[in-house]
Amino acid sequence: MQPIHNELGSAGQPGQLGYTAAIERESFRLTLDQLGIDGPHLVGWSGGGKAALEFASEYPDRVATLTLVEPAAYWILEQLSEQVDVLRDLNDLGAALQE
């Protein structure tokens, strides 16, 4: 199954502004429910990696395995933006360990 990322648009049409990761996650859950699929092996690449991770995080008991290939990580930075000092400390630690 390959979900379409509605927030990006399709066929030259603009995306839907209200489309969120939660909507995509729940659409995926409803699709799996309708198809009677329980415990799929999820593989996500780029934006699909984000979607697969969102689903697995919310429903860990419904996923057999999770494979991420170059997942989009911009959303991680958005969530961590309030923790700039922590990120700076981690970066400094990583640099010190490489010396």
C-alpha cells in the first residue's frame, strides 16, 4: 500500500492545508482495519518513513517490523526547537568524542 501525501498536493493540484500527520496516521489505520491486516511489516522511505514512524509510535502493537529508509527528519527538528541548549550540548559532546 502506498499512501498519497495530500499535504504535498497531487496532479498539479495544491495540497490540503488542514492535512496533518494525525490524519495520515488514522487514514492508514482505517485502511488496515478495512483490509483486515494486523501486524504489517512497514517500510517507509522519505515522507513515507515519517508516516510509518508516526503509525508505529502510536500503535506499536499493530506493527510487526519497521524499516526506515532515509526518513524525512525535519519534523524532529521542529519538535526539538524548544530544546536548543540541549542540542548544543549534545553537539559539543559529539565533537569532543571525535577528538
